[in-house]
Amino acid sequence: MNPAGGSEPIYCSSGVQVLKAPTLEAEGWEQRTVTDPQRIGELEELYGTLGFETTTTPLDPDSFGEACTTCAVTACSAYVAIFTRKKATQATA
């Protein structure tokens, strides 16, 4: 999770950028976590009950920072990222 929120890079250790998602961030999405695809359904349900819409994306080794090599390849084959944003409120007539 990105505790600073929004477009700040997410680091797995000092100075190592894990995942860049500028297109999603520009659309208002915030990365919440990276997890096993079999657990995504639980998280989508949880965030939905909290008033968020969700989207997931597979990990791409090219989106990781330059210092991430073996970890990126391993993570990309086994995990997906989940992003959330607040659901738009519908105006009542």
C-alpha cells in the first residue's frame, strides 16, 4: 500500500521503486496491495462494501524499477495488483 497516497512511488526497500501505474493513477486509482490472484475476490468484496470500486492488473516486469530484477519476474508470475477509487455518487433528481 502507498501510505502517502496517489502518485507517490511505492518502495519495497530503500530506493527501490516497485510498481509504476501512471495511467491508473491519472484516472484516480490508488494501488492498495499486491496479492495472490485467488485472494482478489475477497478484497474486491471488502473494498466494495467500503464504497470503493476496484480494478486489478497483472504485474509487468517492465513497470518495476531498475533495481528490481529477479523479484519482479517472480512476483509477476504469481501476483496481481488491486487498485481502488471512491465510487462516484449519483445525483438524485
